[in-house]
Amino acid sequence: MNKIFVSTPAGGYNIIIGQGTLHQAGVLAAAQAPGGNAVLVSNDTVAPLYAETVLADLRRAGLRVVLCTVPDGEIYKNLATIKKLYDCFLDAELDRQGVIMALGGGVVGDMAGFAAATFLRGVPFLQLPTSLLAMVDASVGGKTGVDLPQGKNLVGAFKFPGAVIIDPDVLATLPEVERRSGLAEVVKHGLLAGGDLLSALKAASWPSWETLIAQAVQVKVDIVSEDPFEQGKRAWLNLGHTFGHALEQASGYRLRHGFGVALGLLAAAHLSRALGLAKEPFVSQVEALLQHQQLPISWRDLPELGVPPNPKAVYTAMGSDKKRQGRQWRFVLLAGPGAPRIVANPPAAAVQAALVAVL
């Protein structure tokens, strides 16, 4: 079992990674809920698999618990769904002495966390991620939020969890396509940090899921502990996301987030090379790394999405990216593995050319 501490302005919290840790939810939730009330938020895909296990553990710990389910999918990550969660919290008579828990992937964690941050101006919160993507990225660092029609995560709040419980055993029920999608965030962390994680990703096989997840989580923890509110280097974690989010939006959110990140990472590599930050072989290295993890390197690798969108339309969609500062468009690029750079207002032609390369 791995335990990783995340420092925050309010003190900090632990990320617990290990087989069977889902059964620790009751003890950890009880410590966060002196009033004895708990709400478990999940979706209609994950709840039938794991909700009863967690609910039983919470009840054994003496908690009164209610299950609130939301529909599965990014298209439901909006304020209308948050309103339904608030209604469920009220029906459960949840107060500030209770606790809200997120059991699911990144969408569930984002919504439950945002609801926890805003209901009664803040209720304690625990993360129980069940997807690889959520384990290595979305559940760590306290970012929560929902989408607007104009773009992803444009409404949100920082809400640090009381703990994050990562049980690799639940990956056994995760569809293979979702495991591959989650690996995109692991690749992102490997490119940001270099070192052992990048070496593991390049190898013919890696250690256990627990070890790989712990290595990826540690990369993010090192960054968010130093910059909890994204005033500086935490923005590095958006590598590939400015491109990826715009591509997701262009697909009507049919493009999986991880696959959008994979295409975004390669587009960022192309832009890094075009601006003279990275040398010629870097693009090929990123492409090979993505292919080694069976991740897409072109929109055409995902025929279910149909005809690629117009690069100019995708470029326009980037204008609503939350990382924009005033009239400045900010891109996280790489001079090479372990060497992230933030570049403001790169030439539009270079950005569009990077998009064309992955469409």
C-alpha cells in the first residue's frame, strides 16, 4: 500500500493507494462526518458495481447514508445535474457535519466536488475514483467544476478532499478502452517529469497498476503541493488540454477525454517543434510513446467520430479556454521531457498547423 500526503493551505490530506482500500471508506468517512450523515454520489454505470459495497462499509461505520446517482457521461456534467444533486442532499437532510463522497470517474468527482464546495457553502468531501483517469489526475489536487456550452470546466471551485482512496482492484471492471484513455494522463505526467515514470511507460511492460498509479500521482502531488491554486507551475498540468478540450467540444463530447488529451499532447509537441522549443525528434518520440500505449495519434484513428472538424473551428473554440488570461492565449509546451514551458499567444498559423497534424 502507498500513502502519499498532499500539502494544502488548510493542512493537507492523504491519498491511499492499494488493493482493497475501497473498504476503508467507512472509517475515513466517519472521521469527516461528526454528525453521522453521508451522501454517496455515483453514476448509473458504477453504482451497480460498487455502491452496495461502499454503502455497507459506511453503515458498519455507523453512518446514515443516502445514494445519489447521476447519468453517466460528460454531456451531463452541467449545472442542471448539480441542481439535482442539491435536491438529493436536501432530501438526505445533509448538513455541514456530514460528508459527501464521489464514487466514479472524473465526471462524478468533478460534479460531486463542486456540489460539496457550494452546498451550504462547503461540506466535507472524499474521493473514491474508479477510473484510471480519475485515479491519476482528476481526483488529485482539489479542482472541481462543470461545463458550459461554450467550453469545459468554465464553472468550478477548489475543494480539497479529506482523503482520496484509490483501489486498483476496481480497474478489473473498467472497459479496456477506458483504461487506455486513462493512460493518456499517465503519459502526460511522464512527459512533464521524465525520469522513472517515463522510463516505465517506454518499457515493454510496467510494474503493477499500484506502482504505476503511485508514480503518476506523485508527479501531480509534487506540483499541486507547491502551487495549490494554479498561480504558477500547476498550469503545467494542462499540457495537451488546451488542444484536447477544444477537440472534445468539437466532437460534441463524443471524443473521450483521455483520447483528446493524447491528441492534444501530440499537437503540443508539433507546436513546440514549430516554435523552436523542441528539437526535430521530439514529435516522433511523443508519437511513439502514445502508440506504445495504444493511444490515438490522429482523429482518423477513431473512425467512430466521423469526419474531422475544421481546424479553424477548433482554434476558435480555444478562445473560451479557462487558461486564457485576458487576450492572452496560454499554451503549455515542452522543450523536451521534464522541461515544460508556458507560451503566450503563439502565432495562429502555427497553432492551426499543429491541429492539422492530428486531424
